Amino acid sequence: MINALSTALEKEVEERSGEKPRLCYQCGKCSTGCLFNFAMDILPHQVMKLVQYGQRERLLGSHTIWICASCETCTARCPNDIDVARVMDTLRAMALEGGVAPAERNIPIFHRCFLGNIQATGRISEPVLMGAYKTLSGDLFSDIGLAVRMLKKGKIKLIPSVVRGSREVRRIFREAKE
Ligand code: SF4
Ligand code: SF4
């Protein structure tokens, strides 16, 4: 339950996510299980604490909220049933809505390209996805060797296909936006 001592940030996160960061007792299980903890500037259990302390700018401007891959390992490990991944997702949405420049510039670009590809055809086409991502991010050549190896092994399908229910997929996107 939200009480009188809750910070504005804590109240907002709780209302939007339905989760209760206040219940976190800092056991650290979420952070030790996180596969991406090595790349984070704030570990998941620290995120819970900073939400309690109302550290909005620090959290919304962090690398962590963009490094988080929503794998839900933290959620599964939490002895207090806090959906940590959902809290991360909520903070990401708050950062986007608040116009906070993402600390990891290319990750939101990748998200947009991925979703745009799904919305258009109902499935991912690697060449289309990577073409869009590389163009928008300006990171043109960093994986070129890997791309060539994958092409040689037939791992990349050059001609994109459209799923049968693509119209349905577009409708889902439309309704989600509304
Ligand atoms: S959901 Fe995010 S924070 Fe949680 S374990 Fe996965 S990557 Fe780490
Ligand atoms: S696992 Fe749950 S209780 Fe433990 S630190 Fe993480 S969020 Fe807090």
C-alpha cells in the first residue's frame, strides 16, 4: 500500500506498474541473477532503493533501464514477488514519455526498428531490421564480418516474407497505440 512517506516517484511507479518497490529488503537476488549486471551502472536491487528514495533523474537517465533485456530472471528470483522487470519497463516508459535522452542511444533505435518490422510484416526480416537499424544509428560497419559469416551459412533470409495474419498484427499495434 502507498503510504504518506512514499516519494512521488515511488507512488508513480507503484500506480503504473502495480508493483511495490517498498517491499524490497535488498537481498540482492535480482542483481546476482541478472545476466546483464556487468553492463549496468545501477544494479536492479539499487534501482528498487532509488525508486524508494525518489531519485527520478538518476534512474530515468541511467544506462540500466536500457540495458535491461526484460528477461524476467530477477522477477523469478525475488522472494517478495516483486516484478522487477516490470518496474524496469515502467521506468523506460516514463523516460520516453518525459523526453529524457536515453543513456544508451542505440537501444531505443533498435527497439523502434524491431517493432516497426513486426508491425509491417508480422515477423522479423534480419536484412530489413539491420538495414533500418544501421541507417538510423549510423553504426554502419561494426558487425559486417558477422553478417558475411551468417550469409555464407545461410542463416539470413534475404527475401522478407509476410505472415498470413499481418493485418491482425497491424490492428493490434493500432489498438495498443490508442
Ligand atoms: S529483466 Fe532486466 S534487470 Fe531483470 S534479470 Fe533480466 S536483464 Fe536483469
Ligand atoms: S530480489 Fe526482490 S527483495 Fe531482493 S533485492 Fe531484488 S527486488 Fe529486492
